[in-house]
Amino acid sequence: NAGVTQTPKFQVLKTGQSMTLQCAQDMNHEYMSWYRQDPGMGLRLIHYSVGAGITDQGEVPNGYNVSRSTTEDFPLRLLSAAPSQTSVYFCASSDRAGAEAFFGQGTRLTVV
Amino acid sequence: AQTVTQSQPEMSVQEAETVTLSCTYDTSESDYYLFWYKQPPSRQMILVIRQEAYKQQNATENRFSVNFQKAAKSFSLKISDSQLGDAAMYFCAYRSAFLLRGGADGLTFGKGTHLIIQP
């Protein structure tokens, strides 16, 4: 049972480059979300989705895009990476509102 | 918007003793969920305990229990018989139940408490 899988685990980007962080879950969960974790800041919500075709912004959405074409996948796109986007990124899923969120292993992204 | 505050950046406890981590939150909602997550050095986020706001009874999971005071908007975590494996960052988190009525989803986290276990 894989749960929530994030790829890659580590990534270094140059300023201005674009990339997609992948997130896939095999639990048939409707709810998925992306967070970033910065030192001393806890986790902050970037975007979330309550089902295929439905996404919305969280607390810190600027510089990130998402789409949800299938229940399983919820990729996060950085259109033009900036050093301020250096962070650890977590994807999470849950089967209903209020339920426990299951997290992926995280992606450590460094923008130089 | 909701906020979650963890006022203890770091706590230290002797192995086998009891420690309590504090969490307060601010919300105008009456229906919500509260969580404690543990993040060891592996950085994996692991659910410790979950509390439903409409339930008066405090949640317990083996050595972990909470003191949920809804009126005071307080949600502390008590770890009994502390073990070396409990050493980690602990995050308190809030999740609205309003999604069921068309509201926003996602967890709001506190900044975390770093728990050190002294052998």
C-alpha cells in the first residue's frame, strides 16, 4: 500500500526555471492539498482540491499552479522558480472533510 | 481565518516522565477538527491524535491524550511515559468542518514544538 507518493524527493532549480512536483495517491481520496514547510513557520497551505476538476487557493498560492484531472494525481507547478520558493513541499490526501490527512514524504526544493 | 498558536518552540523531558505540549487556536466556527501530528527527523508527518470539536470527551491513543477545552480554544497534548522514539517536532493543526457547507478545506498548522527526550 503506497499511500501518498511524491516525486522527486530532492530538486535543485535555477531561478526562472519551471518544474512540476508530482503527487499521487492510491487510496481513492477525494481531498488533496499541497503545503510548504519553512523553518520556524510550520506548514502552510498552498492549494487544495476537493475532487477531480475542482481546485482552490490556500494561504500562500502565489507562484504556484495546480490542476486535478484525475482522483489520483495532484501536481504542483512552479512557473518561474524564485529563491523564496526554497522549501520542503508536502502533498496530503484524505477521504472526507475532517478526516485524517495522509502525507507524502516531502520534496526538498532548493532554488539558486 | 483561523490561527493556531504553539507557544513552546522547544520542550525537554526525561525519559519515562510526562510532558504536555500546548496549543491554542482562534476561530469563529463552532464545528471543526483538531489534530496533533508528529514529524521525526525523517520528516514524515504522522498523525498522533484527532479530536472532533462536537465531542466533549477527550481523545486518547495509548500514551497520548489531549485536554480539549472548547470554550478556552485550547488543545494540549499529554505524552505519558515518554520514550526516546517520541523525540520529534509536534504540530497542532485545525481543519474546518465548513467544507461540508461549501467552505474552504485544508489544515492550518501551528509553528511546532521541538520535543527532546533526555535519556
